[in-house]
Amino acid sequence: MTSILILNGPNLNLLGTRQPEVYGHVTLTDIAEMCRAHAAAHDLEILFEQSNHEGQLIDHIHAARGRDLGIVLNAGAYTHTSVALRDAISSVELPVVEVHLSNIHAREPFRHLSHIAPVALGQIAGFGAKGYLLAIDALLDHTRGAE
Ligand code: DQA
């Protein structure tokens, strides 16, 4: 069975209680379950990870090389700051779909810049947890369309 990595950055472990007016009440565990249920219909395995540490996120991206079809990445605040994450994505040459629960373009100006976007297939932002499912579909369309 093929697999994809769904990788979550800092503070996303607090979803459910973190600023629910921005991020809603869904927890990261709920999102993982939604993704697994969605993927089952596509004969796809989901590897679901979260870390608050930039280097650990980079290690997860490296580990995906040669193992996974691609990556769904919500890098949290590292989206706006991390050249190292961007370089990791460029290095592994895997398709990446960038996801954000909130619409980062409708928020503070510092969230409008994404270091991930130029090396991603595309970005999905503002649709809450549903964005992860849209990202899985986009990744599958891209990779299976290319087979
Ligand atoms: C986020 C948006 C980021 O700006 C923020 O730092 C997050 C979550 C989102 O999913 O909307 O941690 O990536």
C-alpha cells in the first residue's frame, strides 16, 4: 500500500483548546482520524506526525523520501520563518501540499508570507480541518495522474 506523510508543526498539538475562535474545536487527533477514514477509500496509508521542533520536522521530511508518495504539511508558524523547512522540501523532491486551517492571507501581514508556497504544489488555507482532506485529494490527483 502507498503512504503519505501528514506533518504538523508547532502548537498544532493544542488544537481544540488553542484560540478556538480562529482554529475551531477540532483536535489534532480528530483530524488524524478524518484523514485515515478518507484515505482508506483510496487504499492509502496515512503517517500522521506533529512536532514543536524545527529540526524534528526536517527529519520527518527527510524520512519521507523514498517511502511516501508525498507530504501534506501544516508547518504552523514555521511557514512564515523557516528557510530550513523550505530547503528540506526542495531536497527530498517530493510533492508537498501546504495546508492551513485559517486563511493566513486574511490575518496579520506577517502570516501572508509563506516560505513553503514556492516549493509546494499548492496551498489550501481557510477551510479548517476539511483542508487536510482537500490536500490529500490534490496530492493523489497529482501523483496518480502522473503514473
Ligand atoms: C496555521 C497558521 C499559522 O499562521 C499559525 O502560526 C499556525 C496555524 C493554520 O493552520 O492556520 O500555527 O498554520
